[in-house]
Amino acid sequence: MATLTALAAASTAMGPITSFIASQNIGIFTALSLFIDQYFYIVLPASIIIFYKKLGRRRVASLVLCMLLLYLSVTFLKVFFHQPRPCNEYLKESCPEDYTFPSGHSSVAFAFAYFAVGTAAFPFYYISAFLVALSRMYLGVHVLNDVIGGAVVGIFCYFVAQKVVEACLRYEGG
């Protein structure tokens, strides 16, 4: 059991929004969050199959390049910023070993949301991105800054990937 001083210190470090979200205990959202944590990197990419015809090759190529950029940039930023995880009394799973900033789950989810802008798939990916970001704070493995940073990195990497693919297709004549 944590002392009142330790709780106050954790709440201050986490911020009031993250503390409020992480302190909730909603069974169905815990199950959903743990599912997202375990199967996230399978479910979102697999969902492309459903929307592939509506999204087109150019967008899917941009997304594939974006995932490579995200892997490299999130890994680099985590090591560069060297931020420890906020794992504390609100933790609802085991604490990941890596650093916290930016959230890799949030960066991928928001890259998918940005990739679907202007398509019928957008509402699905947009809602998914916010659920993923919320679940990371709810599980107690990220703070608000981590998921916002992840969203920014994800959108930026998709934008860069999109521009690179467009430039390559222009150069190629396609």
C-alpha cells in the first residue's frame, strides 16, 4: 500500500489527467486495453485488408514506409529522451522494460488515422487511435505527454512517408 506522500508524488509526476485516467478501474476497458496492448500490432495492419480497395496502393505504400520510419524514430527518441516509465500503483499489467517517450502504440495508431483521412476508413482508425492513447494511460504505462508525443511522431512520419512516395512516383512517372 502506497503512502499518501508517495501517492501525491506519483500524481504530480503523472499529472492530474493521467492520474485520473490511470486510477479508474473499469473491467471491460481493462480487458480492451490489455487486448490492445497484446494484439495491437496485428489488428491494425490486418485491418488494411478490409479497406485496401478504398485506400489504394499509394496510401498503403506510404503506410509501409511510415511504419519503417516510426520504428526507427520511436526507438531513437526513446533512447534520446531516456524517460522512465510512470509505472506505479495504478499499473494494470507488468511494466515494460523500455523507456516511455514517445508512445510507440500511439504513434502507430495516429499514423493509421492520418493515413485514412478522407476515406471511409477514417472513423474506424480515428476512434482506434484515441482508444489506444487512452488505454496506454489507463494501463499506467504512459503519461499524457507520451501519447501526445506519439501522436505527433506518428502523424509526422506518415506525412514524410507520403511525400517520399509521391516524389518517387513523380520521378518514376507514375
